[in-house]
Amino acid sequence: MGAQENFRVILRFEIKEGVEAEFEKTWLDIADVITGHPANLGQWLLRSTQVGAPVYFVLSDWTSEPEFREFERSAEHLEHRVKLHPFRTGGSMETTTVVHALQAAGASR
């Protein structure tokens, strides 16, 4: 598979200890805010396996940066952020463009 035009957002959530299950449930409860947006191509919640305070990553793929930015400014997104904020102690956001996406040979089985 060659170059892709998709825009990928990588969020890092540093979570308060002891609220991981509640954070995951809240994320799942409101995930359709993102996946329901026509420009969203999918999203994933990942938990770090590193020892220490709980850290999660959210990857989301979008058809383009302008469409992501439009969603980012929407009332739905702001409401989404308010619901997740109480669980956080810190975090960051990275935005990327997918340059190449390669599928493993065994993935088609």
C-alpha cells in the first residue's frame, strides 16, 4: 500500500490512579461523538504497558486536517472533552499525516 492522505491525531492522556476503569467506560460511552462524525475514519483507545502512572493514547484517523479542525471546534467535541477532563492529570496532542501505510502479509488471512 502506498502513500495515504489521511490525517491522524494522537492524544496522550495521563490519568489519575484508580480511575482507569471509569475513564475507559466514559471514553466508550462518548466514543460515538467522534466515530459518528462523517470525516472520522476510526479511533482506538490504547493503554500504555509502561510501569508508572496510567497513560492512555487515543488514535483517530480523519479524511483531512481541515475536517478534523472543524470537528475540534464543534460543541460536540467540547462536550466530549469536558466529560474526560476530570480523569486527567496531563496529556498532549500530536497531529500527523500518514505518509505510508503497510499491511503485514499475514493480515489478509
